[in-house]
Amino acid sequence: MNETEPVSKTRLRLWLKLLKASNRIEDEIRRKLREDYQSTLPRFDVMSALFRYPDGLKMSEISDLLRVSNGNITGIVDRLTQEGLAERASVPGDRRASLVRLTDTGRSAFAEHAAAHEGWIDRLLTGLSEEDTAAMIARLDKLIDTLEDPRP
Amino acid sequence: MNETEPVSKTRLRLWLKLLKASNRIEDEIRRKLREDYQSTLPRFDVMSALFRYPDGLKMSEISDLLRVSNGNITGIVDRLTQEGLAERASVPGDRRASLVRLTDTGRSAFAEHAAAHEGWIDRLLTGLSEEDTAAMIARLDKLIDTLEDPRP
DNA sequence: TCCAATTATTTTAAGCTTGAACTATTTAGG
DNA sequence: CCTAAATAGTTCAAGCTTAAAATAATTGGA
């Protein structure tokens, strides 16, 4: 590649490769969730958040954690509760809010999905050495730090 | 981090960071496209593909390039043509197929969006050094190679 | 105590996304 | 030449996603 490539072009190339890699992995995860569990990645993400908080999360806490809109969470939680995987409970002292928890069924279903998910990722990333994996993690940490920094 | 972490956990951590970084950047790109151009990332992607092929692409060529379903492309191209940014033309000798091209309006709009897009990526990735950028690119190339390898 | 401002969630309209079914057309083999 | 199989694109149902509007409830200051 040309040594005189402007740094903005190099960064664009980095972004396109980042996008390509994450899209390829995500496509595979979505396919496996659908085929093996008749589920979806957004449901998996919501269940994952709820799994980490056994006492439950409020709707807006879920949307904050997952960085998606409240309206989106309403729809996903509606479907999870319809299928008996999650339930809404009232919040003492605040009739506006509701607390969402996984049911026992939901917890065990998620535990199985999560184990399988880890196996899929393990297989997909087998081609990277441990050194490359560690080196990527270190640099992604730096990148994430700069992305989260509110300074311009 | 614990030296004895299983390699599958390390790979899972890598995946989650990859996802976090690409989601943060993508969210910002989507926001800027909507606020500055009243456009969307899928439209940008389709226009980008068409921009690179001035003689046009068939519908299924667009869906192959972008790795999305034909039905999705139908909808996006419908809206781009309704807004005068693209047009469909017939394919000599094959009445099933159609060829999609950007209009002059579409070409100039995309050129502006693409220049802005490069500037946004440049700004978002400013926090990474040139060494780190190159090191990431090299490793993402390896990762992409393994993801594209059809061997199990 | 009252009420404007704020908050929590749902609803809405619009865009995107998939996989499957459907329609129209082309291709290839008998 | 004929027709089954394959192909190109559209339509459909269902799920996701956003931002904004709407509704119900809470909060805090005058």
C-alpha cells in the first residue's frame, strides 16, 4: 500500500475492516440463534442484560445499557413476556416504572444460549493467535476510550 | 486480567470489544447522516456501491455486494428512485432483470456524503496512533481471512 | 398546597431487515 | 420444440429500530 496514503484514508480503511469483521461475525451469530433457538440477537442482548441483574432492571435501564431506544425495548420485552421468558413487575413507590426480570424458564434458556454463543465466537476467532488476540484487545481498549471521551 | 483465563473467554472479550467499538462508530455515522443529510446508513451503502459502478448494478449484484436480502434492496432502491437519486433501467435481453444507476443528482449528493463520512471517521479514529492503526489493520486482515475461509 | 417541569413507558410513523412465497422470465436438457 | 428447473426481482409477514408524540405519574420550587 502506498506509503503516502493520507492518514484519513488509512483510518477509513481501518473502519471498513472493523465493520466487515464485526458484520461477518454478527451475521453468523444471528444465523445460529435463529436456526438453533428460533431467537434473535436483540432478544439475546436483552436476556443477557437481565441475566446479569437477577433482581431485574427497569425499562430505561435496559435501554441505557444496550444503547437502544425505549420504544425498541418495549417491543422486545413484550415478546419475551408473551413467551414466558421474562416478566414485568411493578416498582414500589413509582407507578410509572416497571421492573423486568427473567423467569426461571428464561434464565435456563439464556444460560444455554450463552454457552452456545461462547462456543460460536471461540470457533469464529480460532484463526487468530493468542498474541494477535491480546494485541487487538489492547488497541480496541484504546479506541473505545477515545470514542467514549466526550472531549471533541 | 487473570493469566489463567480460558482462551474462549478471551475471544469472547475480543468479540464484545469489537462489537462495542464498531457500534459506537456506526451510531455516530447514522446520527450524522440523519442530522446533516436526512439520510440513512443503508441508503449510503447502496449509493456507495452504485457510485463505484457508474454503468450501474443489477439488484442482485447490489444485494450480493452488500450482503443483504433482495427484498431489502427492493425497498431501498424504491425510495432512492422516488427521490430522484437513482433510476432503474431495463437490461437488454433479460426482461426479468433491471439495472440501477445513480442519477447526476445522486452522484453529486453521494460525493458530498462520502467526503463528510471520511471526515467523521477521521475525527472518530484520531485517538489511535498511526502504529496502532496499522497494527489493527494487519490483524483485522488476518481475522477477515479466517472468517472468509469456508473450511471449518 | 399547587402546578410547571421532569420522568417512565407506550404508541406512532417510517425505515430497515430477514426468509419465504410468488410472479415473470430465461435456460437447458430430453 | 417443449417443459421442468433455475433465475431476477417483488411482495409478504414478522421482527427490529429510530425519534417524536402521547399518556400517566413523580418531583421540586414558589
